[in-house]
Amino acid sequence: MSLLELLRKSGMDQDVDFLKEGLQLLAQALVEAEVTQQIGADRYERSGERTTQRNGFRTREWDTRVGTLDLQAVHVFL
């Protein structure tokens, strides 16, 4: 069974942006993980080892084969 057949069987063939949305979700999670590692604390977490802080987001576009993804880049202050 091909992936397309599987998606049709599950009713997901109506969502043509399935791959794009999945890639955007994964990429955004990677951005968040990288910022968390750099800062040394999760979002809203206080930590003694914390050396930087988050200060908002800015939208950045990333052109991929599945289309342009809008990602939220995090402002980090040292």
C-alpha cells in the first residue's frame, strides 16, 4: 500500500498541506529546542544556570520544496 493510498483510507487526503504543516511543526520544535539549549532553561522557567533570556519572536520565512514555511525565530539577549 502506498502512502497516498494510506492517507486516502484514513481520510487525510483532503488536507493537501499535510507534509508542509508537518515540516513546519518539526522545524519550529527544533528552533525551540536550540533556543532552550542556548539559554539553559525552558520557556517561563527560572534557573540559576541561565545566562541569557528570551525576548519575543519575529517571523522568518524558510523556502523548502514543499513551500514557504513561516517560522517564529526567538529573540535572545545575552
